[in-house]
Amino acid sequence: MAAESKGCKGLFDEVIDAGLCTLCGACTGRCPYLAYYQGRIALLDNCTRIDEAQCYDYCPRTHIDMNAISQKIFGVQYSDGEIGNTKEVLIARSTDANITEKAQYGGVVTTLLSLALDEGFIEGAILTKTSDGKTPSPFLAQAVNDILQCAGSSYMACPVLERYNQIPEDNSDKLGIVAMPCQVLAVAKMKANPPANRASIDNIRLVIGLFCTWALSPQNFYQFLKENLDLSEVKKFDIPPPPANRFDIFTASSKTSFPLEKIRKFTMPTCAYCLDMTSEFADISVGSVEDIEGWNTVIVRTKIGAELMEMAKKKGKLQIDKLPSASLAHLKEASLLKKKRALNEIIKRSGDRNNLIYVGLSTKLAEKILE
């Protein structure tokens, strides 16, 4: 965690102007000086309330004590494990055909959120929703039908946490959130050091993290889509597991595919410095399963996550099995490779193996990961 808040100036100097912003939304939605605008964070005026500024504190690209966060979320220190703290690693898919038709892969995220809402586990869910122009925006779902409207992936960065910041301070609704690893990290920073002048971070009862290798710049990628497709016809995006090496775009009647090399040029620059592929500080993490079509990999990390998965199993909402050992080995290999790439990029940027910029790891642990 940062020793002191540096406010907007520190945020721009160290993160936004430095090309490290993830567009997570942790700094917008309540601050009168910052706003999300056309795929970037804009400074509307100079911050005059540095004593209240929290934008710097909760940014996932400012310094974070990984041990402190891990202790808060899991009760243990951060380790060199490839996929973070785990209780179980499973494969699962929804038993609801309406969900699997609309959702990505096995429909696990939509199923779990719908169940959590029906059972009073949560009273709303903060999600990413794509508009008719296919650009993502943060959305508060308060009914199952709302959740269904958010099914699927856009692969573009979205300021999801902006919607949490907009919730009135006196609101006590229990919330779930679906987030990328950088956003999950920001939530974890908030849980370790609760923000003031916002709805209580304790209201976020369930964090479902998504697997992520990289995210796309919403402005640049949206322009590419506009130039190559009729966006009004687009129904779904997909990046099939390796070795497919392509980006698929589906309409009601056809599929258009682009080589991933053509898509990667729209990747957010900050993604090169991200260690986390599997949303390690979530309650449950969800991704695809290599070589098993129509299923999700599910990493259960916390007691709350385990309770929700057990509820889904007992009520017949999910079909669940163990992740095959070969698939688990490959997941760990891919996750470790991302950690190594990111650490090497960070060291290359800082010019010092002891300076990991925002990553608060001991030199010993960092060297062990790099072995």
C-alpha cells in the first residue's frame, strides 16, 4: 500500500501519463476532478482536496503490499504459487440452455450471479454491459434479466469500479462484482484499507474474477471494428483457446475471424506489466478450459466462493467436475509465464531488479518467480 496519498498529481505522473492506467474505474465516479472520457481518464480541474484524495491509493498500478492484501483476503502471506490461493480448481457449465446460448463458454458467471441474486446472497451485481455500438460500460444489474443482458465478453477495458463509486454512501445493498484481475486488485486494496465517502466496501460480498491475458483499448479497437464490420449485426466476440490463435466475431448468420496478431496491436500498454492472469484476489475466478469446449475453469478461493459453488451444485444449476490434471498443469504454466513476462518488463522499465514499480514483493520472492 502507498505510505501516503499523492492524489491526482501522483496518479497522473506515475500511472496515467506513464501509460500504466488499466481503465479500472477506481479513481472515477465520485471524484469531482476525474472522469472517464473516450477510453481515457481525464483531469477536469486541479485537485484541491489532497487530504481526501483516494484515487492514488486504490489504483492497481500504484504500490501495493502483496502480503498485506493476501493476509486481508485469505489470511496468509502472498506466495509464489502460479495461480494464487486456491481451495478447489474445477470445470463447470450451466444446466440452463438459455444461459449457455448467450454466455461465454460454460455460462458459469451468469449462473452464479443469477443464483446469488435469487437466493438473496446479493441484491445487485456490478457488471460490464456492451451497448448497441459494442463498446463496454459499467452496469448495476438488479434482476436476473439484467444479468443475462451482460452475458458474454467484449475483451475491451471498461471502468467497472466507476459504478461502485457512484453508489450512494448510505446504500447498504449487498453487491457482487465481476471484474478483470486489475479491477479485482483495486477492490482488494479497498478491502485492506476501506475508502471514505463511498458506499461501504463491505457491501461487496462476492467478487468473481475473470481470467485475462490482456485487454483491448476501447477507443482504438472500437474504431477497428467500425471500419471492418457492421456493428449492429455483432452478437458475440470470442478468443478460442490455443492453438486457434484467432479472434472470432459472430453475427446471427456468420462468423468473421481475424489473426490474433492483428488484434494484439490494440492491447492496453499497461497489460505488459500485469502479473495476474487468473484474478488471484477474487472469491471465485473463471475462465475457459483448453481443449474442452463449452466448459469453464473455476478456481474457488474463499469460503464465500465455496458456499456459492456448493449451492449451485445442490440446486442443479451447474454441472461440476474436477479440472483434468493436464489442463491444470497448462493453466499453471501459462499463469507463471505471464508473471515472468511482467516482472521482466517491469525490471526493464525501472532498470533495477530491486525496483518492481507497483508490485510490493520481496526481492527473494520475485527472483523465485523468475527462476
